[in-house]
Amino acid sequence: MFKKAIIVKSKTRLEQITEQYNTVSQAAFSLKRQRENLEVQDNFLSEETKKNVSSHRAKKKKDKGSGEFSDFSEEHQQYQNVLEAVQNKVSKHLKIKVLENSFLPSFIFSEEDLIIVIGHDGLVANTAKYAKNLPIIAINPDPTRFDGYLLPFHLNNFEQTFLQVLQDRARFKMVTMAEVLLNDGQRLLAFNDFFIGTVSHTSARYLITFGEENETHSSSGIIVSTGAGATGWLSSLFNMTNGMNQAFGQNKAAYICPKPNIQMESAQLVFVVREPFLSKTSQISVVAGIITPQKELVVESLMSKTGIIFSDGLENDKLKFNSGTVARIGIAKEKAKLVVL
């Protein structure tokens, strides 16, 4: 059934910074200098704040994601160990091709390919849009570093499921994806979410229609999330709302905004308008809702040249969205096929 395993990987932070500074030693020297400069720059702070910042930085120095070179190095070594171990296990059964995620948009998958993703949750999202309904085994290379909502497998439990896939005995989850269709025929898919707005910090201006409601907006853009993306960007919007309510609400307990309980397989999407502005020419009534096959979201651009639609946070996965362009956002016919435990 399967003849080749496509192992999708992304560059570690150490690899990225080494590309910038040419060598590992130069990258380490540069990071050290930057951390030292932080301490010098703290002198502009008040003494009390400087003390608090220094204390916090010292406590976090050994934490994962601290920004220290040792953290970069440990993360890289852990990733390489897992990548090598997976390759050794898979190579006993299938041919292997390791694919850098930057090549996903131009790579042509075959029906005889089995996809194995090693990385963070976003790498699963980036891969799924190009996978053509092929099964994806998603491996968390470092459970102490990555949340892994979309990464059910790790080095110790991966091999058994891998063999089950080869024997056609594995279990799958068919994950709903979103689509944007423009009036000029262009189309874009999203596994996690779409951002509809501008390329800069300026306000996005558009006409929004949802069901029988429509109005003109000036906002920071629109987020459209799938069930798979609900733990990502969408969750941060609810965190912000709840944080503001807790800070400024009179009855704080009553102001907690529950997050939508949308499963990854359900034919539903959530949209949220970021920072809608009320003025003589813009309204704020249509700011959130649930998109279904019977109720799509339609957005008409009122922007001259800065309008954009991004998919899953990728710079290359985008459509221009300027005046005269109408976008229909709904459920995609394609689904992502994720292998589950």
C-alpha cells in the first residue's frame, strides 16, 4: 500500500540562527552578547522594576524557551535525536524522504506516501493542507516543550501505530478544514485559521455579511478558526476577553466568557472580529458567530491596496484582498486525515 514515508520537519531555532550567523560558535557568541546587553539596557528602569525584572530573568534562565544558547542547543539536540530514531525505525519498512516544511507548497505527494510530521502543532496544520487525504502520523519531539494538541505520538509509542497504519488497522480522525473562495476564482484552505485584514497595523475596512446581518467594519481584522485551531489563535482572543473582564468587570465571576466547544471533526467554524471600532461609518454588532454549511460568512474588501487573507499564519499562504474582492468563507470539502491512538 505505502512505498515511501515522507518525514516533514522544520528547522530548529539553533538551525535558524546558525544560518543567520554562519557558524554555531558565532551564533552562540551573538546570543550571549544580546543577553548581556539586556542587563545593560535595564539601567533605564526604575530601581524597583529593575530588581523585579532581574529576579524574574534569573529564575527563568534555565527554563525551556528562555532564549539562552543552552536552551537553543538542548532543543536542537533533542529534535535531532528523535528525528534520527524515527528514521531508523521507519527505514526498516519503507523508503524515506525528509522534507523541510518550506517546500510543502511545491511538493507533490503520491497516493503511496505515508506522512510523518515531527515538530510543533503548527507543522501539522501546515502539512495537512497539502496532504491530499493521506494519513498523517504526528510526533511530538519534546513533550516538555510543545503542548502537542495535534501530536498524540512520541518516540516510545510511535512504532506500534506506524505498523498498524502499514497493516491498514489504524484509527483516524477526519478533521474539518476551512476554505476561502474569492469572486475571481482563487481559493485557499486553512487547517487552523484564517486572518482577514491588512498587512500592516492600519485598520481593516470591509463589509461583513453573516446570515441576514450585514454592516461596515473598521477593525484589526477577522479570525476564522476551525475546531483544530480553537486551542490556538482563537483561544488567545478568549483569554484577552476574559482578562479584560476580570480587570474591569464589576462582577468578575459573571464576566467569564466560555470558549466554544467545537470538535475537530464537526462541520463548524468560529469567526471573531478583532477590536471592532464604532464610528459614524462603522458598526460593531456582527463581531462573532459560528459558520456552518448552511450559514457562511461573506466579506467584501473596502481597502485600496493593503488587504490580505493569511492561512495558518504562513506568509506564503495568502491572497490579496483589496477593493472589489469578495470572500466567501465556509467549510472545505477536503478533510485532514490524522492518525490517532
